[in-house]
Amino acid sequence: MVLFLLGLLGALLINSSRLTEHFKENVVVMVYFSKQAPDAEIQAARMDIAARKFVRNSKFISPEEAAYEFKEELGENFTEILGDNPLPASMEVYLALDRVGDDVDAVLEELRQVSGVYEVEYEQYLVDQINRNKNLAAMGLGGLALLLVVISLLLINNTVRLSVYSRRFLVKSMQLVGAREWFIIRPFLLRSLFVALIGAVIALGLTILSSYAVYRAILLSYGGSIPNLPQSSGISDYSILFVALLILGVLIVIPTTYLSTRRYLRMKIDDLY
């Protein structure tokens, strides 16, 4: 049960991190071109920006398209009032965060240096807010994970000790007939390894089912589909989670089993009763 809760916590951490990256990648960088720049220069700058390795996706917006979108928002044609279209050509740029990292300022400065670019806008406050929420969530989940690990240590330790306690006379009998310490302890360790493996498999299975159920519930609540919603954890993520659960289970049961069994090997027969 504890491994299952830790598995759910791990899946939540993975998916929340992926969702955070998704939101950050969809923060748009607006690149505005100079009104005085000739069309050839703007087209060259447009192709130059789109070809940069840190650009995941981009969309060019001509002055006419910008005026039309502005008109749709205002509900009136402002170009007729002004007698001219003051909006410049622009470009929506979406960054590939795996190639940008934390050095966003350097990327923005690189875009500003492109010939024909007049201004570059980036919603840094929104990104900072996303990072702040991510750090708070990580701290909260980390604290909860630590609490669950402590609880699991106590529960599994007591379970293993009770299991060894029920076989204390068998352990002592094997010792009395000349069996070595490692020969006596080894079956208990192998059984604990098997239990840890089964526990990790069951915990992972329940975690996958729970994650899929939550993902489907979110989709159904929005009518069956959400545009650009990132997929839930894949095979690689769950493989890492399984290894982590297995290692955690082994690190808990093996020392406990070894110490508990060894304790009864060193006890006198009268103390077993």
C-alpha cells in the first residue's frame, strides 16, 4: 500500500513536471519587425528566425492579418479611422526549452540582433510564476514523499520482524545443528527480495491504472479532448518509476530482514520464549 502511494506520488511528480514544461513551451515570444524594413529583409529575417535551433514552432503575421485580428477584437475597422495601418509585421515564436534551458535572456537578445527586428516581447512574469508554482509543488510533494518513506519504513520493518519472529525457533534449530549464519539468513533475504519485487509490480500496476483513470476523467470533463494537452507518462517514465519503487522496497526489507534474523541467531534459547 505504501509503495502504491509512493508510486502515485512519483507519477504525479512526473506528470506535473511535464505539464509545467508544456505551459512554458506555449508561452509565446512576440517578434516585431520594423515598419521601415523592406519586405525582402523581413522575409529573410523570418526565415532566419524559423531556422534557429531553439525555435520549436513559429507563425508569421503580416500587417494585414494583424489589422484583421485587431478589428475582430474591437468590432470596428480602426484603419478607416486612422487612414493607415500602424501595426507592423510580427512573428509568434515558441521556444524549444530542451535547447534553451534557463538562458532565455540570451535567446531573446539573439532575436533582437536579427536584421529588421524592432522589438522582442516575452512574458517573463508568467514564466517566473510557472517556475514558482513548480518549485512549491516539488517541495510539497517532496515533503509528502519523505513522510511516506518514514511510514513505509515503520510498517515494513514491523511486518518483517513479525515474519522472522514467527520462525525464530526454526532459525535457532538450524543454528544448533551446525548451519552457518549466511546459510540461515539467505532464504529470508531471498523471500524478502521476492516480496519487494511483487510489491513493486503491484504498486506500478495500480499506479498506471489510477493515472489512466484520472487522465480519462480529465478528458471527459472537457468533452473528450483538450487541445495540446500533453500525453500521460509513457513506458520510459513508468520503467524509471518501477526501478525506483523496487530499489526503495529492497533498501527497506533487506537490512530489516538481515538485522532481525541475525538478532534471533544471537539470542539464547530461553530468551526465545
